[in-house]
Amino acid sequence: MSDNKTHQLVIVGAGPAALSAAIYTTREDIETLLFEKGVVGGLAAVTDIIDNYPGFAQGVHGLDLAESLRTQAERFGANITLGEVLAIDTSTKYPKLLTTDGQVRTKALLIATGCDYKKTGVPGEQEYYARGVHYCATCDGAFYRDKKLVVIGGGNSAVQESIFLTRFASHIDILVRSKIKASEVLQKELQTYIDNGKITIHLGISPKEIVGNEDGVYEVVGQTTKGELKKYQTDGVFIFIGLQPNTNFLINSQVELDRYGFIATDGNLETTVKGIFAAGDVRKGATMQIASASGEGATAALKIREYLEGRLHTSEPRELEVNP
């Protein structure tokens, strides 16, 4: 894709924030190119049911919502390219992106790369990835019909995805390092599955090893707070321990990141580099909700239009401090 053209706007990512921004910018006749290295729609696309997105009284399948956003953006002229942005050069007049398709220049840049699943780092996790170790219940749950599963995690996503997995699995053991931290509503729903024997909770258990062979995973070794090792027989492992921002490609740029890797922005969603904006889950202070990500995408689009027209003024200083 390397050429001498300087694009009006490049968006890195194609999740709800990115696609919402593209809908607004393309309707304003701002030429918009999006780069997506994975799935169009981001993590929303691999979420089974989204129950709290406004306007869908009965909920909406994540893949359906993602496809609707994509179709709408493309209808207005957004150009979505499957490729990865490897690095950004912020030393030139306009940001220059090094991508898997070559170098791309742009007058304005929106980073909406979202987050990815955190890993436990225990032995066996990487070795058995996609051969018994998974991070997406919607994608891989159906492979475990009438089989036993171990879920690692105790937050909202762990509980929600465990409940979804009961559609397939005969039994689920949830290993929780400290205590269940899911919302009260989810915990109440979880109790139903505990009572009927579909789910067992094991508190104070940290994963130490995922054990398998040429056929896949067959055991998870956990450790109690007292150091005692416990073994859990299983046919597969699903890990839901949180998210981390997709900002590795910014490490050598002048875009300011907090110590967790999230992007600092001002009141206009502009980063520490003029002309580079951020929206959605990748931004420091994001609420990690699809609805708010879409809203931030729309806000970023309007601010980018002002920037391209030379009318953008900083409304407040960036907050670069981090939470303890």
C-alpha cells in the first residue's frame, strides 16, 4: 500500500469506537482508512449476547452488531483494510505508519485498537493455545459439548462466560485467586448454576500449570493460598482474567502512555502528539463499555474534523497520573 498519498484520516483498529468514528468522518466527506489486524468489530464481535447496548431491548449478538457497524461505515465510504500497524513515526509533519502493507502517511490519526485478553503466563498456556486453552467462549465453547471445563477468573467476564459455557459443558470448575468480584446481578445468576450442580467455585486458587499431551489439555494444577497443590481434571481451559491495551506499536513513539499501557488524552481525546487522537477501551479512563466506546468514537470524529479545519483548541490538560 506504500504510496505518496497523504490520507486525511487513518484509524488504527476496527472495533465499535473505530467504526463509529468512521461513520461520522465519512459522512463529513473525510477520506478515512481503517487498519484492523484481527476481527472487524473487535472483542464485541466475539461476544455472544450484548445485553446493555441502547436500542436493543432483547439484546443483540455481538457479531450482528459488529457487522451492522461495518456495513454502515462502508456505506458512507470507509475503507477497511486487514493489516497491522507495526510502529508510528511521530517525528515528521504528518504521522507516518509502518504497516504490514508498507508505509502510510496521514494528516490525522485515530488510535482505537482496544484491548486484548490478559494471559496467566503459566506453563502450558501458550503450548496448548487453541488445543485446549481458550479466551473466547463464543468462539470455542461449542467444541466442549458434554465435557468438563475449567474457567480461570472471578470478574464479570469470567462469570458471564462461564454461564454461557453451561450451554455446552457438563460441568465447570471456576478457579478464583481471591474472591468473586462480578456484579451483584451476575453473582445472583451464577448462584442458580451452583445450586443445580453445573458450576463449582474454588476460591483462593491460583493456576500453576496447564497439563496436556498430544490430544490436548487434561488437567489444571492450582495452588492454594497456603501453597497446597490441587489438580482439576478437565477437557479444556477458558481464561478470563482481564484485558490489556493494544499499544505495543506505540512504545517508541511520542504518544504518552500510562504505566499500564493506556493512552493519555485531553478533553478533545487528543494525545500528547498533535493530530493523533485516541478513543475507546485503549484510552486511559475508558469505561470498557461498548456504548461508551461508540460514543467516544463519534466525539473523536467531530474533534478530528475540527483539527483538520484548523479549529481545534485544547479544552483541558491531559491527566497523566495513574491509579495506584
